[in-house]
Amino acid sequence: MSGARPVVVITEVGDLDPRPGIELLEGNGFEVVVLTEGMSAPLPARAAEAIAAIVGFAPFGAAELDLFPSLQLVCTTSTGVDMVDVAAAAERGATVVGLGGVATQEVALHALTLMLAALREVPAGRRVVRDGGWTIDLDVTPRPVGELVLGLVGFGRIARETARIARPLFARILATDPFVTEPEHGVELVDLAALLAECDVVSLHLPADDESRGLFSTDRIATMRDGALLVNVSRGELVDSAAVLAALESGKLSGYAADVLDSEPPAVDDALRDHPRAIITPHMAFLSTASLSRYELNPARAIVERLSPA
């Protein structure tokens, strides 16, 4: 239709409020179509004409891309873009943009919070108080953090921020990342095998892709230092939950602290939910009042900057 506004489609409505982004887009000359019933239902009028899409965590592959043949831009509402088939998008002339840096400090702080809560045995202390006990009833003794070695698997933006804020607390910090050759914040760069053999705490900072999915399997965990703590604030698919549970039961791992799981939310009978040596938070590492605003607005800002009809 001549003179019609260019269309942006929001493919799913999750925990984020779409209204700030919609207002920004409409104020800059776009028409926004929200797929309130997802992509499996018949598309609303004009949705198929979309030149840009804002997508959530549902898979957005070749079949979904083909629903919108005019797409030029796909913006995710997360730092990662692993839910999008980037190669298929490129074949169709569409660029994929993630939210790099939108919650770097929040996620790094959450990673460190999980580490310290586990190392200081906070869950055990809470259980003692809940059951009417006090110090003498504790059956665990915290290890001295200052004598421990922290390992970062992946050394991108969030891992570097984690290293910066954790550096005064740990004896050493090691990192492994095939794409990084220059250390920062006093971090020692090593290969994965050396890191797992030497580190008391291992924190994961990787995207989920064909190489990293299931990276921490039974065999990989077996190469870790006995009694190590494993921390995951990246993607649940990096870790085999059954392998982690077995390692907790055997004592190979002293603890597992995670903000992400391979199935979210976990099933009611998922043993990790209530395991005494596990701390599981509900995929909240990215959250703060400031980051929430950026998550809601930055995809729309990217579309306005790149495709504004004005």
C-alpha cells in the first residue's frame, strides 16, 4: 500500500513490557504488530510485510524467517543470538543484532554473588536458622576465598567484568578463550584442561552453540579439581544437569550455583531445585531497574537507528 508505514513485528511477549519499545517505534514512523499468540497462529494483517523483527527466546530459524520475506533486521531481547539461525538470516539478507553490554555489570555481579554465597555456605546457614539451630549446628565450614583459584570459561565482556570485581578476593584468576590473546585484570590465560585442573571455582561465560552445548558433561566434570564449585550464569545448555547432580552426590563437585538451567522453569521434581549443595536462581542475573529499561528499549532503538523511515 503506497504511503503505508514500515512494519516491525514482535514475535513473542514474555516477561518484558513491550510498550516502551512500541511507543518509540511508532513515534519514529513504524507500525508495530505484536504476535500475542506466537508464530504458530495465523499472522495478523501486515505482519508478513515486516522489515524488522524483535524476537525472544523461541527458536527463530529458516521456517520462521520465511514467514517474513521482507525482513532486513532481527533484534533479540537478550545478549545472545543463539535462538536465531544467523546463517539462514544472512542468506535472506537480514542482519541479526543482540543486546551486547545491556546487563554486563548485573550478570557479573550475580556470578560473583552466587560464588560467594556458595563458598560462604549461606544456604547451609539459612537451613540451620530455619530449623531452629545456630552456629554449633552447622555441619560445614566455609573455605577461605582468598586462598582459592577462580577460573573463567570464556573471557568476553561479562567475564572480564567478573574478573575485575573478583580480583581482590581470590588468590588467582585463570581464564580460557580461544579468541582472546591479551589478558586483563591480572588474569592468566590458559587452556581449558589446565583451568579445570587448577581452579577451585569455575564460572561459565559462553554462548550456546554447537561446540559449547553439553560442554560440561560427566567426562568434563571428571577432569575438574575435586571439590570444585561450578557456576553458570550463561546458558543452561552448557551443562548436563544429570552429570552435575551425580557429581554433587559423589562429592566431586562441592556445589553448583546457576541462574540458568537446560529446562526452564525446572520440573517440580527436578532434584537440583532443592539440593542442599545447589543454589538455583530464576534466570534473574540480567535484572535491575536500569537493565530492564535497556532490554525493553534497545531493540527498538537499534531498529530506529538502522531503518528509520524519517
